[in-house]
Amino acid sequence: MRRIKQGPFVPALGAMAGACMATMLVAADPGRIGSFCEAGSDIACAAPCMEAVPGKRAPRRPNILLITSEDNGAHLGCYGDPHVRTPHLDELAGEGVRFANAYVTQAGCSQSRASIFTGLYPHQNGQIGLATHGLRMYRGDTPNIFSELKRAGYTTGIIGKIHVNPESAFPLDYHDRLGGFSHRDVAKEAQRARTFMRKAEGPFLLMVNYKDAHRPFIQQQKGRPLRPLEPADIDVLPQAGLDTPNLRKQTADYYNCMMRLDDGIGMLMKAVNDAGKWENTLIVYLGDHGADILRGKRTSYEGGVKIPLIASWPGRIKGGQVRDELVSTIDLMPTFLELAGVAGRPGLPGRSLAPLLRGDSPAWRTHLFTEYHLHSGHNYYPQRTVRDGRYKLIHNLLAGELNPGYAFTNDRFFEEGEIEGVLDKAPPHVRAAYARLRIAPPYELYDLENDPWEFHDLAADPAYGDILKGLKDELATWRKRTKDPLLDPANLSRLTDEVAARWKGGSYRKNMQWNYPEYFHAAPRRLNVLFIAVDDMNDWTTVFDKDHPIKTPHLERLAKRGTFFTRAYCVSAACNPSRAATLTGLRPATSGVYGNKSDWRGAMPERRTIMQRFMDAGYDVRGAGKIFHHHWNGAFHDEASFHEFQHMRQQKYPPEKLNAAPRYGSRNTDWGAWPPREEESIDFHTAEYCIKELSRPRGGKPLFLACGIFKPHSPFFAPAACHAAYRAIDLPPRRDDDWDDLPAGAADLLRDTKWFWRGMMELEEKQPGSYREFIRSYAACTAFADAQIGRVLDALDRSGRRDNTIVVLWSDHGFHLGEKDHIEKFALWEKTNHIPFVVAAPGVTTPGTRCARPVDLSVLYPTLLELCGLPADPQCDGRSVVPLLRDPKAAWDRPAVMTYGYKNHAVRSERWRYIRYADGSEELYDHHQDPHEWTNLASNPDHRETMDRLGKWLPGTNARPCAGLKNPGSTRR
């Protein structure tokens, strides 16, 4: 039976099968950039297939329905179980994706759920045992799926238990606990879910927690299941290896719990449809861990940690898939965040399942890890495990000691002394397995291909020595990487003592305070941020290409520490709109700040800058030089964004002009060797301030230090020593007929700046060599800026903070030096917008990597928030590039977008630059064939599809007009 009716949306899905979904929210403001890409795009797509109808707004963010059942393994019809009847879950799997190798992090209720919620292993989040026994996460402000999605505008709810401490960590709009374990009213759960979904006006995250198949194993309740199974109808679960009447009876009723669960799933699916949410709801079903049957729950065996996991999103993900990849519940948080368009969290050990959902075959993890600590104080027996595609290793941290969980579980199935008689009649391999469960060796090794239920330990077999060693090495590496507190024997000893202290006179004290959160992990140091902004630095430097003429050894040195983006672009080719957009996270089309005469703070009086976000988080925020665009009088500087700020010094000019520069005698267009001493330069003092701040003790408070380097901005003055290396510098490539194919919109936009090129050519006729001297001076200014950056990096290294400091470097825009007969910025061509952009983030970036994905500076605000673990800002127009910092070749579904002036925009993909002006005229350049942008292809009808596709990324027609103008003059200057 199909649960979804055909509607106007459904046929469109088939017609648009080649289209792709966007993962970024646009809906709140249709003037913001669209977020879908088309088939055939040269932009690597990272999102699952979804409709993308031209002229329509980007699709809504998905609702997320997370369904969790208790204490059951993959005992469903769709997983091949021969006894159980689960038609609704089988249908859900047939419509979506069934994961054949899905695992929890720990086979316990609270521990598993905390990993689902936070994307962290129990030893990382602190929920190492049952919440009802007082065990808890280390911190109540640990980011989780509810806090992150609620912050992004989702309505959040849970039906059933949370079972993680503290519950206050999970901001819920709705929570219905629905009674204890003896009440299995699956109809009520569906009814409550239907009500919640109908009331939710925007996207929602709803978790529905079923009590089945937790103990007690209830055969039938409220007539469900309709035809219960009897002991004679079933076989005992193969993981047990034993068969007794009591075990058979309990197994039959466990199956009955599963069939009642399936009835509830059917009702819940109908509720989704009745609420009108079916078409835009991602449904994920999983068990929280394995069955409470022998060698299952509370163990690290497959019967405890392997679970069913099914995902379905009608029409949006590729249905009918069975995926064999090793997946974990730590993958759910990054999956939900990606599909909701929310920036991910740094340090999460999991991976988004989005590429698997859409049917891709990405490189995937080769090893999967689980762990065990305790459930309650009755069954403490720490373990760590790793498996690859075939073999599994269990490391028992208390090897040789009696496992209290052995008797704790057996008491559910056997009378006192009964199990010994049962085991006497069992095969040798079963007896050996229970002996290891009772008192474990240091390591156990199993061949899951030939021994899926782990009865034959191979750890002592020399033939498997290499496999044993390889898995031991992988496990050790993982434990170090994830900072496993039990690597420290002192921590293991203290935890063991804590458990022992809860037993007194043979009785167990449940309500004692646990102290492990205080010694497992010392409070992590918060990362500092060194935020280096450069002015007017273009791409004619050796950090881009060693053969380029301008030498920037310190930029290269920084690039070798982290990730250098080879296709990075400004948001706007003018200082004020570029910096306003970068520092507030809002593009010009959103803010209305298009030119250097716009008061950005007047246009956005309530907007928190990136520095203010760090101040809110407890950082000491300081800065110097040019961060905001503030001219010489500080007009647009923002004092509220810093605890302390050293303003840029007034430019000192030589007694007489060094060159007969154009522009009506303005001294700001002068160039040459000046000042006589380095110490008299503006940027020297900016660097000096930053050097002092880096050397100061800070009392443990994290530092955000903004270093605004003014050069190579005009006037092009730099000390004589910087000019010496560029006596024979080449001129940039240009072509005399370059302007022949430019549209009217380009000529209008360049009206205010074309004088510079004409003046330069007039000067060159009068004084040959003037143009080359101008280029030489720009190169010298760039070299001087690089030298000051080097001084600051040296100070960082001396400070001892290098390994705990994120360094970002960016230029507010590029600069033309005569290419396309243009000198200045203020244009939408490549040279005006192409910038250096480097991020070096300890523990995230791999030193010396280069990323060729197109990005613009709108990514900087959300990226820094994510890297430093600060709450994401759903209003940001850009998306965090942390996935690219982790893997520079990761899929990236968007181009760079630039704006200069109202309704003048450019889009840069990996291959194309497309420009559309306010009058509708266009330019298109193929950078694979024409890197200098000499041939405008916009008039060629063969490229209309390319321009239409790229044009969908442009801001909408309701872009905000110019705002915050200081005077009614030109908004471009």
C-alpha cells in the first residue's frame, strides 16, 4: 500500500531527476542567493537529488522525523529475519535506503542516544552509562541536533524519553514522555506525532521513541500484534548459542514487541501523510542498540552494537538501496546538519550520510569503532573495539577480571546455577564464548565473514598475527585521535574505584555523585584566532604560482601551515562593501551596502559582527590597522567590535610628489620609495601592536586578534629596500582590442575609474617607463605587506600559541594593474576579485593543502564560528568551508558570487565567470580557454544554457537598495 498520494509535486520529481538539492536555506529572504545546482554544472554537487524548477524559490529545508526503537537488533523482514513480520518497516526500506552494516557507539540506552544527539562517542561527550544512575555528559552546552536545528529555525520535539543528562541541554518546543515501559500504546504515539506535525509551521525535528522492544517483553497489548508468535514458531537468536524453554519464550515475545513496533511505524507513517508533511520529510529509523538477549545489550559483540538503520525521503533520495558501508550513529548529526543547510561542527568524528543517500560511491571509512564502559554500577567492564570489512577486534581493558555483567544478564534467563548445566551440554565453541564473556582475555579477534556471532576467537592464532597487529594499531590511533580518557591508566583506576565505592555491604547506592567528568577531560583550551586582513592584494604573487613576479614568502609559509584556496574571491570589489559583507556575514544584496560611501553600521544597526560574536563567547577581542573601511577619520570604524583597537596612523607623504600621477593631482595615487625608514610605515606599527598582543600573557582567556595590513593599497609607497628586487619586473598581459566586445553595462560601471588607465598611458607617453615604475611600486608594497605578515607570524611562533591558534588571511579584493585596460578595483572581472585566502586551523587543516573549489568571503564568518565551536548563525549568507578544510577535494555545490554596485553581479565557478549588469547586459568568460578574459562569449547562443544556469546563483530581484549612505553621491566610490 502506498502511503503517499499523487500530487502536483510528485510528477515534477520525475521530470527533474537530474536536478540537485541545495543544502543551504534561502527561504527567509528570496533576495539571497539561490542554493541549487543543475545537472551539467561544473560545480561539484554535495547534496541529494531534489527538484530545481527554474523560476521557483529554492526548496524548503526538510522536516526530520527520527524514529528510535529500544533494545533491538536488525530483526526485521527486510534484514532477512525469517520469523518476524514487519511490513511497514520493510516498505520504508524499499522506498529508501537500508544500511546493512550500521552500528551504535555503545550498547546502552543513554550512551547510544547521547551519541545520536551530539555526534560524539560516549568518551567524548561523557554519557558513558545510564542517565537514571546519574551518569552525565561533561557539559550541558555540548552542541546537539536539537540545539543546532532550533537555532536554525526548526521546531523541535521528542515523544518518549530523552534519557541523557542534563536534559536541559536539549532545547525542545515539545516533549511528551508517554509513561513507563509497561505501556505500549503505539496508536497514542502516532496521534501525538500527528498533532505536533500539523502545528509545526516551519521545518521540524521530531524524535519518536518507541518502548518496544525494551523489557518487559510484552506478548500483546491493545490487540497488537494481531497474531502473536509462540515459542514453537521461532528460533532463539543465533548470537545466544543456547536454547532453553525460557529463552525461547522470551525470544518469541521479543519478536512480538518488534511486530507491535511495526504496527506503530505504520500508524506513524500515516500520521506524516495526514499532516501533509510526507513530501518534505526525511524519515530515519534505527534501534538504539541490540536486543536484551544473551550476548547482546551491554556487550561489545555484534548482537549488542549492530542495529537496523533505514532512511527514506520520498522523491529526494535514491530508493531501494542496500548500502554495505560501515556507518555509525555518530554520522547522524552531520547528516542532519548538512541536509538542513546548517554549518557543521568542528571536531565531529562522524561523516554525513548524504552522498550515500543519493546513491553515490564516495571513498568511505575502512574501520569502525565502538566502546563500552558500564550501563549501571552493576555491569562495569570497559572495552574498545574496531572492525574492518571482515575482522573485528575487542580490547578488554580489565582483562582477567570477572565481568559482573555476565551474571547480571544471565539472571534474566536462568535460575541460580542453571546456566552451568546448560553450558555443559553446549558445543565447545559456545562454552568457550561464555567463558570469555565471564573472564575476558586482553584481546579477542573474530572473522565476521565466517563467524558473524563471534564464537571463535582467533587472537591467539599465529596465522592471524598480522591482522591482529593491524587492528591493534588502528584502535590505538583512534583512541589517541579521539582523546580517549581511558588511555591514561590513572583514569581507568579512578573510574574503577568510583564504581567500587557505590557498593557498600553488598548493596548498591544508585544516587552517589559521579566524579569522572572532572578528571576524564580537563577543560579544553579554546582556540585563539589571528585574523589578518590585507588591502588590495591581487593574485600576481608566488603564493598562487611560483612563476608569478611578486614574491610573498610569508604568505607561502602560512599556506604551508594550512589550506590555501586557489579560487577565492571577494564579495565586492570595493573596500567598504567587501569588508562589511565579510565581517557581518551579509552580502550587499542583503544589507544594501554597495559602496565606499555607505555607512554599513547605519544600514545594519543590530547586526553582530564576527568580532562581536567572539566577544559574546568570552574572547578578548583586539585589533589594529585597517579592519573596517574607515578612511583617515575613522568614519566607518566600529568601536563596539573590539575591547581595544589601535587605529591606523595617518599616511605621511614625501615633501614633493614622487610621480606626476594622474587623478587631478591627488597624492593618494603617488608611488615610489617612501618612507625612508621602515618604522615610519603605517603597517609597521600595526604589526608591532599585534606582536605585543601575542606576547602578552592572557590569563587563560582566548584571544581574537585582528591585524589589518593596509598595503598594497595606494599610495604605492614602500621602503627602498622593497623596490630593489623588482627592477626588471614584467608588465601584466593585455590586449589592445579587449574592450571591443564589452557591453554597455561594463562601460557604465567603469565610468568613474577609466581616468586612471588613460592618465597612466598619457604619463607613459611623456615619461617612458612610468607605467613599469608604477607596477614595480605595487610589487614593492605587496612585498612590504608580506614582510609585516611574516613579523606577526614570527611572534605567534614565539608566543607558544601556534598549535592553539587559527590563522586566517584574506584580502578585501584584488587589483587591476592594466589588465583589460583598467587600473584600480571597482569592476567585476577576475583580477579585481581574485584574492589570497588561507586558513590554518590546528587539528582540522592538513598542512600544505590547496583547494580549487570556488569560494567567496561570505564563507569566512560561518567558518570561524564553526572552527571555534561557537553557535552557527542561520542569517549568514555564506556557508562554512570546514568540510573543504578537512578535505580540499570534497564536493562543493556552489560558486563564488560577487557584487559591485546595485544589481551588478558576477558568478565564478571552477570554469566560468558570468557577469550580469544592472541593465541586463552580460559577459561570459571560459577560464579553461581564456584565463585573461579577452573574449566575451555572452553573445554566443551556444552558451545560453551555461549563463542561465550560473545566473540562478545571482541575488534575487528584491535585493535591498543602497542603504546607509553618508551622502547622495556615487555608491560605487
